[in-house]
Amino acid sequence: GVAGAIEVVVGELITIGLGTRFAAFIGSGEMAVAYFMAHAPSALLPVQNMGQAAVLFCFGFLYMAARGGGVWSVDGSMGK
């Protein structure tokens, strides 16, 4: 339940570009928790435990958290 709510809110914020860095950081943490709780106990590597999507989303969100929303986002249009 809580993970679904986080995913919906984070997805919407990243889509419109509002609070992109914070939202992507929260999304990355959620994907890391999802990987370690659901996939890592069965095997070490993502290829072995079917956790590729969780790992890719985790690193994708980390990239967005580092780069920000860009010039076309709501954050970019509001200025620094």
C-alpha cells in the first residue's frame, strides 16, 4: 500500500518536473528497498534473482536526482 502511494506521487512529480531531485531520490531509495527485500534474498546478482528492473530504476532515479529536471521542467521554468 505505502509503496504504491510513493510510486504514484514520485511518478507524477518526476513527470511534470516538480521537485525532481527530491522525488527521484525517494524513488531510488524505494527501488533499493524493493530490491533488497524482494529479490536479494533469493540470489546475489540481479540476473539470477530477476531484479534487473528494480536495479535499473534505482540507478535511473539516482541519475535524475543528480541532474535535476532540466530546462523543460516546472523547476527549470521557475528558475533557481
